[in-house]
Amino acid sequence: MRNLRVLFCVSEVAPYAKTGGLADVAQALPVALWHLGCDVRLFMPLYRCARDSIKTFSILPAPPTISVGVHDYHVGLLETRSTSGLPLYLLEKEEFYDRSDLYGTPDFGDYEDNPERFITFSLAIRSLCMGLNWFPSILHLHDWQTGLAAAYHHFYWRHEPDFANSRTVFTIHNLAYQGVFPGKYFHLTNLPWEAFSLQGVEFWGNCNFLKAGLVYSDHLTTVSPCYGKEIQDSEHGCGLHGVLQERKDRLSGILNGIDQAVWNPGTDSCIAANYNSSRLEGKRRCKDALLAEFGFSKDRSELPLLGMISRMAVQKGFGLFLDIVDELVNLPLMLVILGAGDAEIGRMVQTVAARYPNNIRICNEFNEHLAHRIEAGADMFLMPSVYEPCGLNQMYSLRYGTIPIVHATGGLNDSVVDVQLEPHSGTGFKFYHYNADGLLDTIKAALSFFKDKGEWTALQRR
Ligand code: ADP
């Protein structure tokens, strides 16, 4: 008998819809909770990409309309099974979710009706539970897209007998994305006026969906302990550090994990050869295949190959990368970059890659399989994020024997042990001062470590 019922309400779930690590966590964490004995179910919008990739659905009884401001929207609810067999429910509303992207396009930015899209999704949580006659013990909400559900629970749902025993947990995957909209949108939420206050969703005259999650949830979590502390200071708090300080007794930092079935070099079907920590030979073949795929000549295969897989966003450190690139290309290394997102950053990185074709190659797209091939084929993984709530790629890198070079911040700091400080237990290289010298010196240290094959192999095995 599974006693704890968890409804995982989230705006993306891999492999159906993904822009970043949130989707990976939404795929992996519910399964882990299921193994711990919870009755876990997932709820997400039916985006076009999800509709295209999910083969079989059943249709749940249609809920009554959902009221957003003065509009009453007809929606549909569908049920399927996630890749790991858990119940996955989807909110159907073509006008809102049947689009090329999840939240906006690289060239035109966020969709203008994102408030309506995610108010509707948040309100539909109640409709889903009523339709199923299944009420969660824990309503697990994630990021700004579901922040308002905490407010609906606080003001309305928890007063209903069916929800009387449910509690809300809100996980901050990235505090920088807050879903902030002009105050005039508040009327769309149908929350009581008292919610539009300093203690509520009001934020400098605007309506802040993430803040709703922060102030109205029963408990808050972040995706790493270090980030949980960092966001309580003004440098990392994105204007909400005061709110977080007030709620610090209700805030836990829990390091994300990875799905070891999806990210396993021993079984990964996307990569040229399988390998594991005791049989690393296959990794060499993965490197050769990756070099060929990016058009690097085979006779350079003794040079270290660095990989980057990233959303194209300022957060990911492309500014610092562009600062050092002219010096970087003088070092004995090659670099492959896989990135999608901000069009302007993409163009800048493409320009430098075109300038230095002997050293840098870039693939400017979102390509899940290529991400696996880079993790397997690269010797080192570069992650110079300005800040990083958790970061998953450094953990995938650890799993693939691909040594991470990271800025000592947030989850990068929590998950990588600096081999420069801990020679026998270290797992990667960290830089502590966020400037060109800090990053370049650390890359140089990694390159010099790479020359000692014995030490390097020991590090990879760890
Ligand atoms: P964030 O969520 O901030 O983007 P994370 O490191 O937590 O960063 O997670 C990023 C996830 O998205 C990883 O699974 C990574 O492999 C994937 N990813 C990022 N960019 C791309 C891309 N261009 N192509 C394929 N996968 C990508």
C-alpha cells in the first residue's frame, strides 16, 4: 500500500518536453520516490512535442471550464504512462500549448500569453484531482510556472475537505526565472486582493508567479544545499533574498540526482562504444567518433578534447568564455560546443568558432543524442556558469569519466571535489574567482594533469 500520494506538477518532463535540467529531474525524481513507496503521478501541459512523442492516451472526463479572469476556458485532460510506467496526466488546450516551443521562441522571446497559459495549468491541478477523485498528500510544485498553485491551495483548496490533508512543496530550480508580469495581469489569477501585497505575489508593482510559490507553500526546496544558502544573499537572491530569509526555516537544499539508467556509459545506446569505470577502452572509441563527427582530423586525437553542452544563456558563462577564447585557442586543446537558446549568444559563439576552426566546433541546436555522445567522447567538460542552482551536466560528466572544470558555485560546488585541493578523492577542477585568469589557470591545470595518463585514469575512475 502506497500511503504518501505525490502529485508532481511540472512544466516539462523528459523525454516529452525539455528545455533544461528541470525536465530531467521531472523524469527521474518521481521514479525514485516511487521506489521509496510513494504513489507518484505527474501532470504537465500537452505541448506539441509531447503530443508528437506520446503514442497512446486515454481521455479523462472533461472538467468544467477553467476561469481565468473573465474568460472560461474549455480544456481536456489526458492520461498516459511515463517512460517508467508512472501515471502521467496532460492538460490539453491547443490554443495555449500546441506551439513550436515551450515558453517562447529564440528570436521573439517569451510568449505574451504565458500568464494565461500557466494560470490555466495551475488551476487545472484541482480539476485533475477532482476528476480522478484522487487527492495528493503532497502537491509538489516546480518553478514559476506552477507557483500560483501554492496560492490557490493556500486561499481556496486547503479549505475543501478533499484537500484538507494535502501540503505543498515548492522546488526552486532556478530563481532567476520568476514569471514576472505587469500588475494588470493580477486580475487574471482570480486570487483575493490581499494576495497582491508585499507578503503575497506583488513585486515592485508587478505580479510574480514564483514569489507565490515562495510565500504560500508549506515547504521550499532548492536543488543543491549551496544554492539554498546563496539565494538568501543579495548577490544571488534575484530580489527575493529577503523573502527567502524570512522562510529559511522552511527551506531545504537537496542535491539533485541523475537518472543512472538514462545516463550510463555501460549501456548507453547513443554512443559509439560502451564502457565503465573498470573498462575505459570504449571511451577512446567514443572520442574518435566524436572527433570525426565534428570534422576534426584523426591525427589530433592525442590532444585533450573539451565539451560544453548548454542552454545559450548568460548564466552559463558564455561571457567569460568569449573573454578568454583568444587565449584558449593557443592552448593544446580542442573544444566542441552543443548549445541552443538565446539567438544573440548563439551567433557570437558561432562567430568565434568560425574564426578558430582548428580548435572550436559548435552545433547550434538542441540534440539529446549528441549530448550523450559529447559526454562520452570528451576528455573534459567545461561548465563556467556564473551561478548554477544544481547543474546536471557535471554529474553526467562524472558518470562518463569526463572530468568537469567548473566554477565553484551552487550545485557545481556541491557535486565536484577539487582534485587540486584533494588529490586522492578529487573528481574535477574548480575555479573560485570568476574572471578570465581564474578560468584559464584552471583549464591549464587540467591540461597539465591530463599529461600524466596514470593520474588521469585514476581521476576518471573516481
Ligand atoms: P539548465 O537546466 O540550467 O539548463 P542543467 O545542467 O541542470 O542546466 O540541465 C541541462 C540539461 O539540458 C542537461 O540534460 C543537458 O544535457 C541538456 N541540454 C542543454 N542544452 C542542450 C542542447 N543544446 N542539446 C541537448 N541537450 C541539452
